[in-house]
Amino acid sequence: MRWYRIATLTWLGWLLTIAPAQARVWLELILSQRRVQVWQDNRIIRSYPVAVGKPGWETPQGDFVVQVKVKDPVWQSFTSNQQIPAGHPNNPLGRHWIGFWHDGVDEIGFHGTPHPETIGKAVSHGCVRMYPRDVAELFDLVELGTPVRVRR
């Protein structure tokens, strides 16, 4: 059972629903450990090694949510109009994009990488690089709106 707070124009109260509660999933990215943990029902169900932003391009800390999920993303350079199509071996995003931050110009998210030797290091321009198999699994575990906590 799950309780929901509801409001009407004249009444504020609690509504009980008998439907089974959906298991809540959230992500915690620990920059100093270079790991992302997948939490469900207050326990870690997955943990993946990642690469994070390098000095001067740090991955932002704070509380965010998954805002966009894209299979086979097209990469566009943030310094030019160069694009690398989806599925191209030189596409630095790999086959999956899970965006959780943007400022109207730049975006940051989890993505695969064609450079697995970078995992575990601070080398990106703020994004969170993952092994392709790991980001594919993560892609299936999260939905739009999934909370993402990024901490030191």
C-alpha cells in the first residue's frame, strides 16, 4: 500500500491506494570513487566504474533528475558544428545517452565511450563515461525523472 497526499479546493488529506508501490530507483554518482550506484528500495542493486570531468571541466555536483534518454545519439562538438552520426565508431557518446544536466547550451549525462581505457579517470568535459555494456544496462534501469545525486 502507498499513501499519496492530495489536495482539492476545499480539502487537504491523504489518499490510500491498494495498488502495489513501484520500486523507487535513484542514482548516486560518487566523483571521488569514480562510481555510479543504482539504488532501489534503499539498497544498492548495481555499481559501475565511470570516468568523470577533468579539472576545469568538473562534473557538476548536486541533485538532478534524468531529463533525456536517447539510443544511438548523434554527437555534436561543443566547440564547432562538427557532428558524428549515431553508430559511427568515432562517436564519443557510444550507443546510449542519459542526460541529467543542461544549462541551455551544454548538456551533461551518462554515455558509453569508444575509449575504455579512460574509465576510472577524471578526463571528460563533465560527462560521465561508462563501459558500453554498463551504460546499456543503466539505460534500461532508469526512466525520465529518475533522481541523480552527484557528490564529491
